Amino acid sequence: MAGILERLKLIGKAAEEDYAEVDLGQFDESSRSPKMLLRVAELGREEVLPEIKQEIYAGNIILVDIAGLKRDKAALDRAIGELKKAIDDISGDIAGVGDDLIILVPAGIKIDREKVVGSRD
């Protein structure tokens, strides 16, 4: 029995000698600035379009609430037309999400229009 204990002690010492301390801080992603943001915008009036387009050109994903412009169909159509032009400029994608939201994504991201889960007829 003493022989087994001695061997376990030797294994323990070898394991301690093989141990190297690693600084996990070098793998911490929180200190790095993100390459892309998911931004949320409310399109209640056409005057906010330049700010939304600036976010598009910055390469961010934008979730836009269009409920504020829905009562003015002409203004809504103009605003969505401008956003589509900006998305085309950067080869991005645009899609509706429900009745009051649209999502704008930069190049390199494709919006899948098929639902992963949902109601089946």
C-alpha cells in the first residue's frame, strides 16, 4: 500500500511541474470593440433617415420600427425606397419582420425569408 501512495505522490508532483499558468485575459473579447452592432431605430418621421442610412453605411444591422409612418403611406413608401437604395449601395439585404418592423443587414449577411419554426397549415 505504501508503494501505491508513493507513486501517487510522484504523479502529483509531476502534474504540478507540468502546470503552467495561463492568462485568460488575452482571450477576453469584451475589451475589443465589435465589428458590427445591432441597432434599433424608430422611423416616426422622414428626418431620421440620414441617421439610419449612416448606420447602414457603417456596416451595422438595423432593426427599424416603421409603425410611426404607417398612417402616411406616401412617406412610408419614400422612406423604404431610400433605405432600399442605401442597402443596394452596400450590397446588403432588407426584409420585413411582422407588420411594423424591417431589418437592414450589410453585405455578407443574407436574410432567410423561411421561418425556422412557426404555424403550419
